Amino acid sequence: MERTLATRRMLPLCLGLSAAAFTFAATPTGLIAVAPFLVAAKPLLHLVRERARHGWPPVLVPIGAAGLVVLFVVFADQTYASVLEAVRLRNAVGPSLSWFEELERYELLFAESADGAATRRFPVLLLMLSTATCLAVLLRRDRIPGTALGPSRRLIGTVALFFVLLALTPTKWTHHFGAFAGVGAAMGALTAPATSSSVLRSKRNRAAFVAGLLLVAALSVTGPNAYWFVSRIGVPWHDIPPELAGIPASTLLTAAAAVAALVAFVENLRVRRPGPPREPERRSSALWRGSLALIVGCGLVITAEFGSMVKGMWAQSDSYSLGAANLAHLTGTGCGLGRDVTVERDPVASVLSPLPGPRQHTVVPDDSRAAAGVPTGGGDPVQATAEGFHTEPDADGDPLAEPPHGLTPDNTPMWSSYGETGPPTGDLRTPWYGLDDADGDQLVVTVFAPAGKATSVDVQFGEQTPGGTRVVQTRRVLAPGGGTDEWHNVRIDLADVPEGAAAVRIAADDDDLTEDGWVAATAPRAPSFTTLADKVGDRPVYVDWPAAFVYPCVNPVKIRDGILDVPAYHLTAGDLADEAEWAAADAGGMLGTLEELAAEPEVPSYLTGDPDQPWGTLHDVRPYETGREPTVLRGERVRTGWWSPGPGPVPSDGPGPDG
């Protein structure tokens, strides 16, 4: 019976050691898992010594086994040498910072980004406030009434040690504060009785705590309600600090904190007046009243967090939102972002065909028709002009040298005024292209111009007349000064095209006199569309890790026999999240492999229902060489766990596989 009881009392220690070993091996913040054992070292040592009356081995062996059995899982598919090599590479590539650079984590916590979002700041600041409050009460009254002294002290010590051990981790991202979730919840539970009216008997102290709580909330909402990657789509205040009726929420909370601080100051003056002491409040009432501020504050934060996600779902009801995608995934009917991204099937095949010769003539409106109010839209007598424009790249940096979407001057008509040796200005009127063979319901024109330059691009629609094609409508797709410093697609709904329009052409003007003022455009195309999930299908895809969590239906690229499959597509997070820093060629990352292996033209795509919303990019991987199958030699050799075939600090126990 005594041995069974001892085993039950030792079980939490064994499980705790196992959990600590696992988190230490599996996460960068696993080091903090040992904090509870360090703080409780003395009682744990007494417990072990008490159970070791019949000898140390029967006690230490089960504890050690329970704590180390997780190593079988950790090293099931990797060796000691591979772990050391992985650690070495992480330190070499980074980010790997020393303990005295821990301040960078808190700089990120107060940055205007997802790392410094209000939902990340509030729990950390609240934990600091709660720990300081409980420590002050414990030092003032020797214990927190209603709680056990030993666990209370160990909990406070564990939280304090967490912050110290967190500084020893080499990476300094703010999401590592999530390791505080367990002790943070326990500290919140300890703060409730510590701030009750039976403990904080004076209104002064309770008002001071409320002022601190409001100040924590104010500091939290000075950051945006930001979320990572596409999780922010549709969420209110994802790029600015929250505000109410145009007033920053931080201002309102700071004002409320000032009022609470003023109440605490007034109560401090009143408490010094002579007179009989007030009657103590009833315990249940005191506990509720004292904890009300903490409960309401946390409740409002949780409500606001969930409410913002619900608002995002409502705002994106006809497009993508994280909440709707998660609900669909629970029912097994969704493919995440893959079903909400629309892509062109074949950009090259969708380029419109030019009209035959006689129909290329542009009819000039006469003055009598214009005076009668008949819409003519203007025009010119020539079939096409390209003064100051060329159709093949003729200088370094010419945008025609790197056109987008797999378009080239050989398969698609395109024009550019870059680097013209003659007059620095140019005038372009392209041939007319027929709309009769348009398969899709949208017209797409791809343009490129530097920002802030006197360049413009128009799309002109024409109708057929006996004398040729007459312009009936002009749509401006690039205004002067409105360049974007990259190729971008302009979409026009064909349902908005004037009735009777059967042709379209590009009209571009380069009125900029500087050498760096130019404009480029491609022939219009009318593509057909499909979803990203259908476009990719079951073909292997390399997905940048920031984007990997929102594509549950894609087939990730695999490594077989040490050989990486060539992906058919490459999915990125675009400008919403960058992987290039640690996946680039100079860091030995996967992106460097793709750069050497293949060209990656971007597939034209947009978010369904919200085409102007950035979501990422899809790239078609086109290897420079195809048809070469690798030669694979398979065999078995037994090696020790510390053997390594490559250079480095890992010792070798003999020759490699080649002898």
C-alpha cells in the first residue's frame, strides 16, 4: 500500500520530467519547461529522499526513464550528429541572438506589426502586472489569503524564472510568449483573490490596481489588431490601432486609467483622516467586487478578439476569411485559401488576335456627327502607331526582357518606351484586337511604369463601321504618376463594355522628358479562370512556410532517397510575409535551389470577391532542363549516431559510403 501511494505521488514528477524533456527537444522555448522544477527543487528533493529509504536506484531509475523515454521519439528518424548539425546551421544562418539582446523581443512586442499586435501585448503585460501585484501582496501580508503559501510562492518564482530563461533562447520572436500560457492562467487565478476586497481592503489599493489594469489595456491597443499573413483579411483595425468613433481606444483607456489613479489619490488622502475603521466586507462579496475589474477586462479583450474575427467573416462573406475557412475545414468541405483564389488557366493562349487588315483602319469622327451629339470617342486615321516604342528589349533593364506570367515578345505582342535613343517621349496606338473570340468574362491588360512619371495607358473599345473601327469608349487604366514600379494586371469586366463594341486596343502616352520615365504594356487578353486548388491539382507544390498552413489540399513537394522532387508550382506569401531571409540562396535555403533549377513566372491570380486584396503569389516552375532521371544507389550500412559524412565539429567513426 505504501509503495503504491509512493508511486502515485511520484507520477506527476515523472510526467513533468518527460514533458520538460520533450518541450526542451522540440521547441526553441523548451528550456523554460525546467523552471517549475528549479523553483520546486527543495520540496522535490525532500520527496525523493523520503522515497529513497530503501535505496536510490528504485527511485531514480523510474524517474530517469520517464523523463528520457521521449528521446526514443525525438531520435526515431534522426541521429545525434544530425541534431548537432541542425543546431550549428541554425546558429550560422540565424537569427541567433545572445541573452543580453533579449531587449529585441520586447522591441518587437511594441512594433507596429503582427509581432506587436494588441492580442500579443495584452497577455504579456497583464502577466507582468499580475505577478507584481501578487508579489507585493505576498511581501506585505506574508501570504495571499485564501491560497496556499507554498504553491503561491512557487508560482510567482516560476513566472519570474520564465522571463530569465526565455532570454537564453537564441530566437527572439514574440510568439514564444505563448509558452507562458499555462503559468499565465494560473497567475490570473492567483491574482483574483490577491486583489479581492478582503485582501486589498482599502479602496485606494483597489483603484490603484484598476488604474494599472486600464494602463495595461491602453498600452496594448496602441498596437494594431494585426494577425499573421492572410489571417488579417477583413479583420477591423488590422493595420491601425483600434479606435471608437474616430477616437483611439488607447486615449479612452488612458483617460479611464487617469480617473482611477485620481480616485486612488483621493482615497489615499481620505484614509489618513482620523476616525473609526470601516467594517470589513463579507468575504464572498469582497472577492467578487475585487476580482470584477480583472474579469471584465479579460472578458472584454476576449470578446473583442473573437468579435473582430466574426466581423472579418461578415465583411468577407463572399471571399476568404480565416474564421470561415476554419469552420469549413471542421466540416471537411473546405480547402482553405486554395478555393478562394482565382487564377488564369493559360495567359499566353488567352491573348486576343488582331483584326484583319481592312478592319484595322481607325475611323476619324467628322465634326457634323460630333456636333449632333453622336458619341464618337475620337480616333486617328492611321492603323497603328508606335513612335518612341519598341517591341523587343534593346537595353539593360528594359521591362520587355523580363515580362510576367510566361509572356515573351515571341508569343505575345508587347511595347515599351524604355531607353529610346530618339526623343524621350512616345505615342502608342496598338492594332485593334477582336473581342469576338474572348473566352472569359474579363479583359486583362498588363502594364508597367515607374511611379511619379508623366506616363499613361488607356484601353479603347471600338465598333465596326463600313470604313473601319470607330472608338466608342476610352478607359484609363494607368493615370499619369500612377505607376507601381512593377508589372501589374488591370482587369475590366466585359459586361461593362459598350454594347456593340467588337474590338479593343491599347493607347499609351509617354510625355515624360526624363530618362527614367517610360511605360510598357502587353496586348490585351481575355482569360478563362479556375481556382488555385483545381489549377494545382495533385501536382507537387513547394509552399513557403508562412503560407503552408492555409493550403490543406495541396500536395507538398517530397524528398525521396535524399532527392528533392521538382515542384510543379511554388506558392508564396507575397508581401504579406517574407521567407527569403532564411530560405534564400546565400542562406542555403530552398529558394536558392529553385532559382538554379528553373524559371518561375508568376501565374496571374487574385482573391475571389476581393481582387485588390493581396493574398500571396502562385508561380509556375519551369525547369531549364527536363527528362534527366537521377541514378539512385540503395543499400544499408550501420553507423553510430555521431557519425557524419560532411565537414564540421561532429566526429567521424570511419570512412563514408564511398569508402
